[in-house]
Amino acid sequence: MNRKKLLEWLPLAAFALVMLTGLRPIVLGGLQRGLLATGLWRAQVPATPSGPAATLVVLTSNSPYPHNLALLTSEGQPANLSDLRGKAVFVNLWASWCPPCRAEMPGIEALYQKVDKSKVAFVMLSLDEDPAKARKFFKSQGYTFPLYFRTGELPAPFDSNSIPSTVILGPDGQMAARHDGMADYDTPEFKAALEALAVARH
């Protein structure tokens, strides 16, 4: 093959290398991370209750938590979403093979480092069929937010047809916000709203 033909085939070969190998989520995730940096994909802040305090849900020690969702920790220990009752909960559904999931994760990690963890909990819920892939990805990126795995089918409001998908729960377990698709959550407004949600519904 002469040099001219080789140069013509190089872009196609590079494209095939990216799309048909393990480089695909890495490259596409990087490109989408660049798009997030433009500020066009800001997450809507979770709603806080309005009106008199009497209209708020008040939890007692016997109040049921709406989401009794069995999970496994990254170490394989059983856990339940209801264990986080009393905090605002940021639940993110993702997978290691999903480029937009990868794209938004640095922002989620940055948010996680800034929030008051006595008020806000994070559940990074991997949908990977092989938990080892999710663990390997987390370790390679140095992420510190808690990694969880599902134990069965996900009920509403977590049963999204697309990922990434993020659900915000108040301390009462009621859904305060949901966003399907990638977003930049690392904003002062989102952090403030998340922490205000924890206080307002506590």
C-alpha cells in the first residue's frame, strides 16, 4: 500500500480502534467531559419544600422509609438504601462501559468532597454485570465516593431506561429531583440546595 492510501485509511483505522476496543468509553467519556465543561449541562437543583412547616413530612422513629432497596457495598457486604434515612441521598446509576457516566463522575467526586457528609449521603450504584470492572474503574480514577451494586431489579424511581441517571432523595425518602443523562453537579447552587434539602426535610 502506498503512502497516500495509507494516509487515507489512517482516520478510519483510528476510528475503528476507538469504537471497537476498550478505548471507546475512555475517548468518548473524555469528549463528553469537555462538553460538560461548557456549562450547558447543569443539573437542576433539588426542590426544597415551601409553605408552612406543618405541610412537611415529619419522621418519627417508627415512620416507614419509602425506599427499602437492598444493595451490596463494594466489599460485597449487604446494605440497604433505608440505612441512609435522615440524610439527603444522591443516588447515581452508572456503568463503567458508559461514556457519559464517566464524563460526569469527576464533577460528582468534586461535589462529594465538598458536601457535609453528616447531612448528605452518596450512592454510586453500578449497573455493571461484572462488579470487578466497576471496582477496577473506581480504583484507576481514585474515586472516594461509596460504590454499591444492585441485588435485583430496580423499582421506581430508580428504573431508568438510560444511564447515567441521578435521583435525589430527601431524608424522608421522598424523591426531590431526578435527572436522566449526564450533568455537571459540581456547582455552588446544587451543593447548597442538596444541603438545604437535608435540613428542610429533617
